[in-house]
Amino acid sequence: MDAAARPPELSTAGQREGDARWVRPAFLGLLLATAVLYLYNLDASGYANSFYSAAVQAGSESWKAFFFGSSDAANSITVDKPPAALWPMALSVRLFGLGSWQILLPEVLMGVATVAVLYAAVRRRFSAAAGLIAGAVLAVTPVAALMFRFNNPDALLTLLMTVTVYCVLRALEAARTAWLVWAGVAVGFAFLTKTLQAFLILPPLAVVYAVCAPATLLRRLGQLALAGLALLVSGGWWVAIVELWPAASRPYIGGSQTNSFLELTFGYNGLGRINGNEVGSVGGGGPGGPGGTGAGGGGGRWGETGLGRMFNDSVGGQISWLLPAALLLLVAGLVVTWRAGRTDTARSAFLVWGGALLMTVGVFSFMAGIFHEYYTVGLAPYIAALVGMGATVLWEERSRPLASAALGCAVAVTAGWAYVLLGRTPDYLPWLRGAVLAGGLAAAVVLAALPFAGRLGRSGGRRPVRWLALGAAGAGLAVSLAGPVAYSLTTVNEGHTGSLVMAGPASARGGGPGGGGPGGRGPAAGGVGGGPVGAADRGAARGGGDGRMQGPDGQGQQGSRDGNRDGGPAGGPGGGPAGGPAGGPGGGAEGSGGRGMGGLINGANVSSAAQAALKENADDYTWVAAAIGAQNAASYQLATGEPVMPIGGFNGTDPSPTLARFKQYVSEGKIHYYIVSSGMGGGRGGDASASITAYVEENFTRVTADGATLYDLTRPV
């Protein structure tokens, strides 16, 4: 390798001067294939995670809700994350109306963009083949095929983390301050996407730049300081506005116990994720903690912690298919570039991608707080880059026995691990398991023997040996990607809804919080929404009954009250989706994945009768209803297109609103109904939520609508 070579600029089509003619079509073909894969059957997930979809709907109606990331357009409380990930989706809905495609298409575009940025980052210092391999590995990683079609913040976070690494690598080429500042900006916006998770890769990136950049030490440290300042400004402007804004005129900060974004950042969404001390959470995962086993040094509600976590039954099939190979190729790449100078860009690339991978894997493996399998999408670009770079570097060195042996070993290890992962789902494509193992071992043997075959080729002709080598390399790549491709195709062929989602076949799900499968997966018509058109009819069919509003005396009734909306939006987005969402998990056992957490994790079913009750005289109220837990509230909000107050935030444990404030809202005629969910312990949530429920049950009239229990707050007992 020419370690001192400085890569020429790439064109916008991913090609640079001197490239073979196939490079540009291959790159564009990769992006097209990624887009087709992620777009296929996109609307099967309906509103996907209704918690975020409701906030998107609110932000499409109210700029104030857009800025704060409010769960409802009347701005009672925010989601438990900063709002950057909501902004692209809210703009899409504002432009094109509320629907599954309008919400999820921005996520798909982020996935395609991440593949393009990863290709560019790897291609700059290595070959076009390295970039294409990296991009393909990322595109077909099962958890990537899941999360780049889902509306959680992880899609934007993964894109911004990949952009950050790209900018650092550009800065390392010639100690370019501008590129390092842009890296700081990317991390700042990543912080506004998912708070402190954005900082996981900062230590290795900063150390590599401080050591390897081609500049004096003083200049390097000064550049890092400027990048830190850029991070502070790009990530801190929103935080400063929120903290300085009078609390009485902004929404409550969801996920906090003191109405503080800083508390949310460093507590529930920060150190609490590491040590499991998450006040207001559904429970951490440390030994002896809520749901913990107290044994084994790390068992808990969120699974066993330790080095094996990325390979266990629930996480392994999401991300780890090529993780062993990536670690092996990281070591091999560092060995090959070991004798290069301090500023060698190839070695710096291995250190940057490898450091990001190891740091993130370490934190994910040992964090005792809330951990979900889909978090691992953040590892996908790092694994893909190391596979692309390491495989092509070893290919260039294949005439050396150690290099060819390492290349063959990477293929063999990948095939063996795929055999193990596929063995966890014996009924899923049973033929694939043996084929991958046999093909991988055969390719590994040929690759390891290339130096010896090359010596024979010098006497008997090189063309057969070259074709043999290319065939073995192609076969090794194919069998390495066979398992991830199968899981990804299964993933895009199904709908995924709720807060806990997983890629791959249903039989591959491991145990999650509370036992049982992870849930969150439904058929095409499932989930909160199941598609924005005609969902009311599906909800009515599920609910049974004639759709009438029933009072305690069995007669059809509907209360009303005169009053002003007081800042709420004038109707839903274009009247809301036809029929509104219905179906899907929540409320009770349906779709709850056996967790016993319906209403908290997966929302609630909304019948046509309940939908009609909430929409009647809706403009007379600031909130047409209130419900404990943001998933419950989101289901009714998406069904009606009207604001529904999520009492207690996502977990139902935030002190928002207080009982006194709730009574004030009721006395002012701002809330019409109180919805009681069968999930979350009878719909009582935390202390504040329980006191509100007790107050409502004691003082207001109970009515039913196709099985939904409502209290009419305009009709005192």
C-alpha cells in the first residue's frame, strides 16, 4: 500500500479520475438497490412508533410543538428526546399530509444517505471495491433494514455519526480545520437527536486526531478546541433556549422529574442508561434492580450485561453477523499498516472506525439501564467500514501467506457464526444454514491457499488462478451476506409497530423486558394505524358492537361544553387520515408480545365509536381527551387528528400535569374525556397519574364506547 498517497476528490456520483468505467454504475446501483429494499412494503408499518408519529403530527400543525418536540399540538408535554429527529418528518407531513409514507420516507432517505456517506468515507483512502462492500454490508444489516424504515431517532443519529467520521477522516488528510469543525457540528446535531449517545465515539476520534493529524501538537489541540466549540454551539443553542424559556409558557420536558432538559440529558437519558438509576423510568437493568435477577453479574430487566451481549439470542441476529470478521479485519488492517508513519491515513482510518466500534460496543455491552436491540444500528456503519477496508487490504496483500490466511479466516469465522445464528431459528430457511457453512469453508480454504496457487500459476498460467481467486472472493462475500440478506428481506416484508421492534423472523426474537418476545411486530394492518386509510373500519370490526356511545344507563349520550380552544390547533392535518388509525397492539394482550405492558409499549386500539366521541365538538376543547402514557394518548390523537394530553409522559410517571393543574384544566373546560387504559396497572402510572385517575373516577361520569372506558369531564357525578 502507498501509505503516503493523498486521495483525489470524488465526484458527486462517487467516481474519481482514473476509476474503471464500472465504478459509477456500481455506486449508483448500490444506492438504487438500497432505496428499493427500504421502500418495499413501507406502509405496512402504518404509523410505526405512534409515540413519535403523534409528535410529528403535532409538529406539522403547531410551530411551537415543532420546535419543542411536543407530543400534542396543545403543547402539554414533549417527547423524552430532543426534537431534531422529528423535524424532517414533521416538515414532510406539513407538506404532504399525515400518512405512513409521509412519516417514514425521510427515514428511508436517511438510510440511502448513510450508505452514500459511508461509501465516500471508505472510498477516499481505499478502493472503490472497499466502498461498495462497506455500503452493501450496511444496507443489508438486518437492524439497519429495520430502523431506516422506522420513525425512531436512531436513523438520523446513525447518519450523523457516519458524517462525523467522514469529516474527521477528511480533516486527518491535511489537518484541515474546517472539516474538524464540521465534525463538531455533526455531533452537535446528533446530540439534538439522541443526547449523550452522540458522544460515545468522541474519545477515540479525538485521540486519533490528536496523535495522527499532520500538524504540530499545538495546532492539533487548537483545532480540537474549535471543534468542541462548534459542537457546543450546534448542540447547545436549542438547549439554551429551552432552559431559558419560562416554564409556564412551554411544554413540560417529558422524561424528566423536574421539568428540566438538563436533568433529562444527564439522568434518564444519560448516566441512568449506564448505571440503571433512571428515575421515572419503567426500570433499569442492573443486578437487583427492577426486574433484575440479582445474579450473574448483570442480569436485569434489559437482559444480561457483559461482553456476550452483542452475540446473545436477542441481539445477535440484529447486528453481529459480521462483527467477528470486523474485529479480525481491524487487527489485520492495523498489522498491515503498522510500520507506516504517524500521519498515515490508512492506519488512521482503521483506528477511527475501529475505535468508534469498540467504544460503542463496550458501552452497549455493559450499560445497566434501558437497552433495546435496535440501538445496535449505530454499530452498523463501523462494522461495514472495517469489513470493506480490511477485506480489500488483505486482498491486495493476498500473495503473502499470513494475509491470505487472515482473509480466509475472516470468511470461515463469518460462515461459522452465521451457522450458529441461523441455528437459533431452525424452522427459518433450514437449507440456508448448511449452505452458508459449506460455501464459506470452501471459499476460506481457497483464499488461504492463494499464495501457493499463485506459485503454481507462474508455471502453468496465471489466468485460471486469477479466476479461481476472484471466484473464491465472490463466494466468500456472498455467503457472508446470505444470512443478513435473508433476515433483511424478511424484515421489509413485515410491518413493525410500537416501541420495541426487532428485525428478522419472528422465531429469532429473544426474551425482552418482562419476558416473552420483544413484540412490536404486526401484520400489514397491525399497529397503531396499520395504514392511514380505512383504519376506522378495521377498529370497529375488532371492537365489535354497534359503535354507539354508552352511558351508565345504557343510553347513547354525548356531553358537550362551550369554551375556547386556548391555543390548540384548529382541527387535524387536513382532517386527519381517512378513518384514522386503528388496530394494532396495546390496551390489552393483543400485540403486546407477552410483556404485560400494553398501553405503555404499543399504544391502544381505537374503535370508530371512541373516535367519533372524541371528535364531536372537538373545537370546543384544548384537548379532546387525556390518557396516561404517551403511547395511549398517541393512538387516540392519531385516530382523531386532535390533541390528546399524555398524562405522565411516555412512562406515565412524569409529574405532568399535577392534580391541581389537571383540576384547573377541567374547571376551565379544556379537556373533554379521560381515557382509562387496561394496561399500565389499570391506567394509573406514577403517583401524579394515580391521583388524577382517582379524582376522575370519583367525580365524573363513566361511559363506554365499543369497550373503551371514558370519563366525561363535562359531566360530574
